[in-house]
Amino acid sequence: MYHRPDEPVRVKMPRQGEVLGIVEAMLGSNKLRVRCQDDKIRLVRIPGKLRKSMWIKEGDVVLVKPWDIQKDTKGDVVIRYTQTQVSVLKRKNILKMEY
């Protein structure tokens, strides 16, 4: 999907309890290791409804929803951001990590 200059960019902002992160490693099947913006490394999974529609690779910026139990070590991927969306997040100073 390409962004046309005349269209506004829609970006899902992190809500309460969600955190931005960068994918460090693909661990097989639907598991990823993500370095989150709160300085924690989480083992994150891609939920079943997103597994076939969301292709993620190392270095992608994702939105993570930590689990209620083990919230410092585990979570789920909510969305993967495109390059255009990442630039909007940086411009609004929401993404403070090195990408």
C-alpha cells in the first residue's frame, strides 16, 4: 500500500496499557522478541486473527499489548506500522526509540 501525498495518513496511536516496540528477532511460528519503549524485552505473539494478514520482519515497529499476567515479559501484537506511519509517530514525538 502506497501513500499518496494528497491523502492524510491514518495512524493508530497507543492507548492506555499499549506500548510501541521494535522487533529484534523472529523466534518461529507466531512468536517475536520485541524491545519495547518502556525498556523491556517482551516475548510477543501474533494473535490468530492477525497471523495470515500481518507479515512482520526484524526491524519493524509494532504496537504491543502486554498481558495482564506477566506484563513485563509477554504480550500480543496489535498492529504493525508502515514506514509512513513510523515517520508520523516520530514527527509527533510519540516514537522515541532509534529505528
